[in-house]
Amino acid sequence: MRILLLLLLANATLHAEDWPQWLGPQRDSVWRETGIMDTFPADGPPVRWRVKIGGGYTGPAVANGKVYLMDRQVAEKTKAPGNAFARGVIPGTERVLCLNAVDGSVVWEHRYDCTYTMSYSTGPRCTPVVRDGKVWALGAEGNLFCLDAANGKVLWSRDFKKDFSASTPMWGFAGHPLLDGQRLICLCGGPGSVAVAFDKDSGQELWRSLDAREPGYAPPTMIEVGGTKQLIL
């Protein structure tokens, strides 16, 4: 299965604020730009480019003139179960893609083997996070990568199922990673490791916490109450 990505850019957005993670710069779904259109033209905004990609549920992250997203490539002679709720063993690969925001050309891709075992096996769930020249991307089977934003080189990686004895949740790993200062916080699962904080640059584990039958799907969220930062899961 393949989907079509359409990036709709008006002239006013060419120098717009970056959208480097799920829900935007401050992770609050607020666009703080000025001069935003109140309504689209009758024929819609102009389409600057279109790029065919594989299936998936991730949103694009946009930073420094590049678009980062993930997709799924099913192995040849393989297809997903006819019942989307069914869990099967489906060979294939996941990709992290970097596209040029001006023309949609592929700058680089990082592809890795990834056999799916979850329901709704169309593709990855989590939007990449981009900051400080790095991209952090989490796949639906718990493959976490830190990549060089310029060339896609793997700087470090973790496998939640191998590293934390986690099981793939029914709907796959879907909690968008949270970048908080030096910490990259993820929902991993496994004994005592529902929440795990990694050093964003080295991948070293900083701490782990909580037990649960499954880690859940809601992204970790940081709030401040009474002057105290609190991680909400």
C-alpha cells in the first residue's frame, strides 16, 4: 500500500517557522506565524510538489529547509492481512526520509528491516524530532534511531524489544518521543521501563521507571505546576 504526500506551500510560508516535531515547536499544536490565510482559494492552495511514499501514520517534521518523515515498505510477494485488526507476521522495511522542502527531492533515506507483528500494520506511528543537527525517529516495532540530520548517518540506536524485554503493543509503539533538554524520553515497555530517558546525543540510558502491562499510546508530556516540572504519562 502506498500513500501520496502533498506539501502545500504558499509564498508566504517559504520562510515560515519550523515545525520540528509532533504538534510543532512547543509541542502544543499552536502555529505562531503572522499573515496566515483565513480561507483557502476556491481551487485550494497551490501544490508545489508531490512525492510518492509508503504507508504510515507519522506526520512530517520540517526544519532548516528539510522535511523528515517515516514510511513502510512491504516485502515483495507479501501483503497485510485483509482484516486490519488482525496481527500477523509481515516482513518489510521501515524508512526515515529526508526531503528537500523546496522541490520534494530525496536528500537521504535510512532503511532498515522491520517485520511487523501489530494490528493496523500500515506503517510507523511517530513523527520524527529534529534539533541540534540530529533527527530522532521511532518505528512501530520499537526501533529508535538518532540520525545526522544532514546525511542520515546513524549516530546511535536502541531496540526496545531487545534492550528492555518489551513486547510490541497491540497497535505498535506510538508514543512520540519527547525531547526535554538533554533527555529524550520514550515509552518503551518492559519490566520497570515503561518510561525511559536517554541522553539525546549518546543514547546512554539516564533512567527508567514504571511497570505496566503495556506502555500505552499517548505521547509523554512535560508540564510545569507550582514551579515543578512533571512528566505526564
